[in-house]
Amino acid sequence: MKTLPEALSIAREQGLDLVEVADKADPPVCKIMDFGKYRYEQDQRRKESRRKATSVVIKEMKFRPKIDGHDYETKMKHVERFLAEGSKVKLTIMFRGREMAHPELGRRILERVAQRVAELATVEIAPRQDGRNMTMVLNPTRRPKPKTQGAGKDPAKADDGGAPEAPAEPTPAQVTA
């Protein structure tokens, strides 16, 4: 245990900083360290943890009770793509005018969607009516694999530093030599 002036002189001799670690302790605890390096390392750890954290993305797809077959198929392709990407999907059925008298039409569409994407997603929030809209939320069952830098390459064919691959069969030049 050193006094404050002694600790400061030791830190200056080493070209480091005297940092107070525990101010509530009696006597306060200090540490000799490079404070700039310490802050840099903390920022790097914070950035790394932010990079590893996954953010939940909710995509929305809106339907109408009297949707045409082709429109339904197009919207379903989008829903399946969103789920494959790992996003949650909020499905909304919008009712207008007299359509409000037949909420079963909207519920039928939402149930049809849930059946179609049963292997990709589970129903997180069941269909419910709120005002002129009926909503349902789908949660993807599998998370997508993170995109790597060498996307599209076969991992079995790892790059070995630029050396050309040996041919499977000997060429005529190799046989005669």
C-alpha cells in the first residue's frame, strides 16, 4: 500500500496512468495502467458484443379478404422469403365497409397462411381482431445461418493459399515423362 504521491511518481516513471478502481473502498483502490489502451479494449469488447447481438426484425404483409389467387401467391412468396431470412412476419387483414360483417373470411386466410408456412414458422400471436384489422404474428422456427465472407463457396473445397489443384487423372505429358 502506497501513498498517493508515491503511486503517482511510480506511474509517471513507467509512463502509465494511475486509475482509481474502487472509490467506495476504504482506502480507495488505484491501479497503474495505460488508461487509453484500457478504454480502447473496452470499446472493442462493446462493439463485438453488439455485433453478436441479433436484432429482431418484424416484416409486415397486408392482405384483403377478397384477395385474388395470384396476389395471394405473390404475397406468400414474400412471406416465405422473410421467414427464411429469419424475420418475424406480421400478417394483417384489412377490412373495409361490409367486409367487417365477415371476419371469418380474414381468419380463413390467416389459417391458410399458417398451414402453408407450418414447416418454416410457428404462430406466435394467434389471429385477433383490432378495429378494422385482423393481425397474426409468425415466428421463424429456424434461425438463418450467418452470412460468411466466402458465401457461395463449398466449405469442403477450402482455399489452400492459391496452390492449383492436382488433376484427378494424369495428363498425357505426365505419363510420358
